[in-house]
Amino acid sequence: MVEGARAGHQPTRADRLERAVARDGPACVWCGRELTRLVHPTTDHLVPRVKGGPSWLENEAAACRRCNGERGHLSPVDWLLECRRRGWPADPAWLRRRLEELDAAITARGGQRRARPYVQAQLRRVRRLADAA
């Protein structure tokens, strides 16, 4: 059973946020600002919910409220490129790992018809970024 979840239930949003911060570290994955009482952490969906992204830990990243809000519905690769343009330390290798984990979770759990092609397209783009570097 997933830690923080009751039998037959998914972890709460607060549990997923705590786990995302533990996994991703105490700084925003996009801009690098330390997540504190003044820089509130949020769970940023890699695949936006409007694009069919699930509220699973594999689809969520620890981000500051500013980055989560400014990103809106931009794809994760487009937002990564914008962050890099701004001089922020967004890491293509981190994004690639998260997208690969999400793709594996979708394969294992099934469903997510809308999210699956979106994730695969984002993976192709981030892999091209890595190859060009």
C-alpha cells in the first residue's frame, strides 16, 4: 500500500505534495527557488489535467506557486525551455526521468488514453533536447 493512503484509496493531495518535495528536493524544479513558508510549494502536473493528466505522484512535481501559475497549460518541454531562457536551472535530465516514470506508470496501470500520447510526444521532444546538447 502507498504510504499515506488508506486501503483502497489514493494518497491525498497533501500527501502527494509531501512526497513530491521529498523526491524532488526542497527547491522548485523549474526556477530553483527554495520552497519555504514564503515560497509556497505546489504540485505541478507535468501533463496538465485539462490534457488528461492524472493526479498521480508520477505526474506531479514540486514547484513554487509562481512557476505553477505562470506555466499554465504549457507543455513541460515548452516550460522547461522558457525557464532555461530566463536563466533558471530547470533540468532536462530531471524532466526526462519524470516523464519516463509517468509513461511506465501509465503502462502498468492502464487507461489514461488522452495522457499517453501527450507523454510520449513530450518524451520525444526532451530526448531530442538531450541529443542536441
